[in-house]
Amino acid sequence: MQTILCPVDFSASSENAVRYAVQLNQVLKSKIILMHAYMTPVLYSDVAPFVASLDFETLQSEAYESLKKFCNKVVGDTEKNVELLIQQGLPSARIIEIAIEKKRIWLLWVLPAPPQQSDS
């Protein structure tokens, strides 16, 4: 079975990519993976050293809930064969790793919108 990997950053471009993945899936009859990669915040200070506590489970849980909410908004319940995948790390690296791991995959890469040019 082929898989469509659709990285999601919750932007309008992501919404379009997900909609395209759903349309493509009508032809391919495959599984869609909506993947969101989040980076762990790096805390530093020029002042006195301090200890910061990060709750990694909360970060992951919030990322998953955001992806679930995004999926419900964009896909709704029209597409049953959607898997949600949360990954921690540099998004570009995690996307490539998952694509290699899953093998037979169609990859929809979300590109940022080009900057708007002013008419002046």
C-alpha cells in the first residue's frame, strides 16, 4: 500500500496540501499521514544561570491536540484513512526520516507562500 506523507505546520499552505492529499487519495486509495514536527525550545540567558523545567509530555500532547484539531477542520470525517503523527525534532530532518522509514511514499512538501510584493 502506498502512503501519502503530508507535513503540517498549521498554515494556509498546509491546509491546501492536506486538501490536495485527500483528492489525490481518491485516486491512489492509500493511507494519508499528517505529520507535525515540533522543536523543543532551547532556553538560555545572558544573566545568571537558571534551571528551567520543560514538560515534554505536555509539549507532545499539545502538538497532537493541535494536529487533531487541524485535521478535523480541514479533513473532517470525510477521509477515514488518515493517521496523525507527531515528531519531536527539526521538521526537515524528521520528514525525510519518516519518508525513508515508510518506504513506498508520496511526499507532499509544504512550501511557504512567496512574499507579497507591494505595488508601490
